[in-house]
Amino acid sequence: MSDGENGPEIDPHAQPSGTGCVECDATGGWWFHLRRCAACGHIGCCDSSPGQHATHHARDAGHPILTSFEPGEDWFFDDRDGTVSHGPVLAGPRHHPADQGTPGPTDRVPQDWQRRLH
């Protein structure tokens, strides 16, 4: 998965669905790190987060390529075989706002958040 090899799993023009995990925001949950669907821009929480929404989306929607939505990270992950590689530049923003807490959102993170990670 490198530049020029974009299949239907990657749409460089898909806009991110927001600045936080769609499902956590809808339910009042929180996340550790955020991941972005390379096919449709869905933002979900990572597998260390309580909800693990990014991987659920990847499998339920048949969108196997995820990328980080964290500042300073630009890797792509293929959920089918676990490979990590580089990919094309996606439509911005490329990460959540730099002032957004990690974990986040800050006002919903429980005091014992570290014990709740997977």
C-alpha cells in the first residue's frame, strides 16, 4: 500500500467525519487514540480504547484500511493482515486538533482511565 496503489480501500478525497470518535461522541464515551477510515473518513477510537470503534467500523463496513488520526503519525494499517505501511496524503485535517486531549475528550475521561484500556 503505497502512493499510486490506491484501491477502493482508500479514497484520498474522503473528509474526516469529525474531530473525535463518532460512536463515543454519540454515547458520551471517551477514547485513548483516534483512527481514521481511509475509505470513508469515519473517525473511531483505537483498539486500546474501551469502545474499539475504528476496528468495528472497518470490519462492519468492509473498509479494512485505517490510518492514525493523531498528530505526527502518518502510518496506514491493513486490518486484513496486520501490515503497517505508508499511503497517500488524505484530505485534511490529517489529525485531531492539537489542543484536544489524549485521552479525550478531557471532560469525559475517567480518573482511572489507564485501568480501563485494553
